[in-house]
Amino acid sequence: MKIDELLLNRVQHDYSDAGFVDLYLKLDLLHDLASTGRLAEATSLSIDEVRGWLEEYIFIARETIRELSGGL
């Protein structure tokens, strides 16, 4: 099996309803902790590093939505 096939097999569950719920719960918990000044309970990353990751996720999500919509 090629590396791409192995990776796809590994992540297919991540894009099921259960996978999306898991992602939602992780981000929601991160939001709850950040909004109460408790970000350090979730990660040892700096605020700038967390912000960078979140901005990258937002970019990827927006691009994916655009592509799902036929590139409009």
C-alpha cells in the first residue's frame, strides 16, 4: 500500500460525523478555556502560536468551502 493510501485509510474516520463532532468539541473546549483566561490548561503553545494555527484552520476551511461550491 502506498503512503497516500495509508494516510487516507487513517483519516477517513476523521471526516465522518463522529470525526467532525470530535473536531467541534476540541475547538469548542479551546474557545471556552481561552474565553476564561485558562488557555494554558489546554496547551503549552503561546497565544501567538495558537492564533497562527487557528488562522490556518480558518484559511483551509474557507478554501474547502469555496472548492465544494464549485470554486465560486
